Amino acid sequence: MAQGQWAENKAIETINKDEALRAIRYGQSRVTFKDRNEFLVYWERMHKQVLTYGKRPDVLVFEKSDSLDYPDDISESNEKKVMDIVKQSLAGLECRSSTWLLDKYRKIQGKDLNFTVKEEDLDVLIRWSQTYDNKKVYYVQFFFDSAFALSFDQIRQLLQFGRKNRDYRLKVDRKTEKNTYFIPVSKGVGFADCTEMPTLDCETLIDEIGKVMAIRTPQGGKYALSPEFVEDLLHGSDVSQRSLKNFSQQ
């Protein structure tokens, strides 16, 4: 969770340095609660929202000139109250982080690292996209030396047609214990280049029954947005309504 929040923060920070774009926090990622009852109420509200509107991406991206009056964070807002804001966005971002140096890994291992797409997220992200007239969604994968983006449209196409070409692997992720698609980052576009390396820290977390856990927490780091991503964001093609409908029925 800490790594995911770091990736969200880096995506927002990186986009907001661009003169023409703006990013705000949208997906629910709350991690602290007063007690179990507060957590259950929060989880039930999130569950109902996902069933109705789909899964919110972590971040929304706008043209800066169209979003000056919008708040920086709408993650705790009721969906009905922010629908007009969401409709104005260019795309949503699902943010992931990996504590690897991609370039070094490629040189030494001679192969790629991956975007990680949980199987259970596919239908609920499609539902969200359809709620907002097939709004574009990107998976953004941060490494310690770079970041890459892959549109959800392309992910759907790869899962439909890429099995013969071995464009992805489906297996149970050892960390999450969930069925996950592993798609090489070379299938995507550059999202950002690292200009200042992040560091890795550790936080101690004690749960409500007394278990002590060590949580890896990336700190800092600076990234410069890639023109390749901006071009894809503003001018990349969308999947047709028919293709989207066919996929959701599989």
C-alpha cells in the first residue's frame, strides 16, 4: 500500500510539472481507521460504489486550463457529486510501483519487467470506463529509474489476441495471491524518466491484534514527463464501443 501511494504521488507530481496538464487524486486509498467498525462502513461504501460505477482509477488527468477550479483531491467524495468533474478528465491512471532498476535488470537478465494487471480489476475498470463514455485508462508502472504507461485499451487487445505471441503471462502473484496478468513494459510507452533517484525506507506497522510488520516505503525521487506519453494521451486512438462490449461479455 505504501509503495502504491508513493507511485500515485509521483504520478501527480510529475504531471503537475507539465505546463499544459494537471492531475488530481481520485481513487480511494485510505489506510488508517479509528476502529474496525469505521473500516467496515468505509469498505461497504466503496463496495457499493464499485458495483454501481466501477473501480475508480487512482489519478485523473486534465488539461490544466480546464481544471483550475477543481480540488486537488476528490478521493473521499461521493461519486454523484464529482461526476461533472470526472467527465472533464482526459484519462484515469492506475499507478503501480516496483523497487527495481529497469535498465540494469534488462542489461543483466536480458529480459523485461512487467505491468501487473489483476484479473479481478478488469470488469470493474471496464464498468468505470463505460460509466464515463469509454474514458481512457492507463496503467502506470514506476521503477526507480523510469516509468512506463500502457492504456487499458491496449491491455484488452493484448488479452484478446496476444496469447499466441506470448505477449503476456497469467499466474498467481506471490505477493497478492491473486490471478495477475504480467505484460512486458516494452508493450507500453515511456511515461517518465527519472532525474533524481528515490530511496527506500522502512516503516513499522502494528495491526489491531498486535502483529508487527515492516513496510517498504519509497521516499522522494523526481521524474520528468515523457513527450511520448503526452502524445499518446492527447492523440492516441480509442477502442470502439463494439470492441469494449465484446470484451466485457467474455
